[in-house]
Amino acid sequence: MAAARHRARWATRSATSGAAALALAAVLTGCGGDSPADTARKAESAVGSIASQASEAVESAAAEAERRLDGIRGGIDVKGDVKVGAPTVGANGRARAEVTVDNTDDSARSFAVQVDFTDAGGRLTDTVIVTVEHVQAGDSATATARSSHDLSGEVRAEVARAVRY
């Protein structure tokens, strides 16, 4: 398995501020004309800059993250090439899950992966975008998805979307 540079960001939004939602939209709207890597990083940063446990806000952030992944130019849906391990919750209350990407392409590629954390009932509790950059052809690489706030009880993780670019 070859080493790859990776970044992990958190992607939830506060339910307490409509202004925060507008700020998020303004930042993301300014992503036009950027490279796919820049777009993925801006999506991580913008969506991850505002955090809350409110389910409506988390669902809204998940929708925004998905919209941004749709906007990655030259991106190909590769959810089947990505796996997420069982999450663990640390002493700090934050969930972590290992994400593994397999580059089945014939050249080096980067990945943007949306990981959803849910509770035992399947309710969305957090959404995270993880990027894994410069994975060589035929290689695999890992990154860690980390929740942006404390999660309690049974926590599950699943790949919601994965884009290779």
C-alpha cells in the first residue's frame, strides 16, 4: 500500500444561525473555476467550519457536501472503491473511522469521500468529507474520518459518496 497525502475535515452546520448558512453558501459559490483538488479542499473547509449536533442542520450540511462533490470537475463516482471501517469513540467523545480508497484507474488519482455517522436508529448525526490525494495507480491509501462533535451511544459510519478525480 503506497503512502498518500490525506486530509480530513468535518462537515456539519449549526442550526442556530441562518447567517452561518448564508456564509457557507457564499464561500461555496466562489469555488467556480478552481481545480478539482481546490474545489474538494474548499468544500471540506467551508462545510467543516460550522458545527452542531442538530439533525436538520447535519442533513442540510450533508446535502451541501453532496452538492459540492457533484461539482468536482472530471470527478467519477467510485463509491464501490471505498470502504469505511467500524467507528470507535474516543475518550473525548469524538468518533473516528478509517477510510480506505482503492485506485483502480491507470494513473494517480485523488479522492473526496463523504462519510456519514449515524446512530443505532439510522439517524444522521454527523457528516464528514475526507480527501485522499495522489494515490498511485493500482494502490490503496487510508485516511481517518473524525466526527466534528461528541457522539454518544452506538455510532455507525458509512460511505455516502466517493468521487475520484
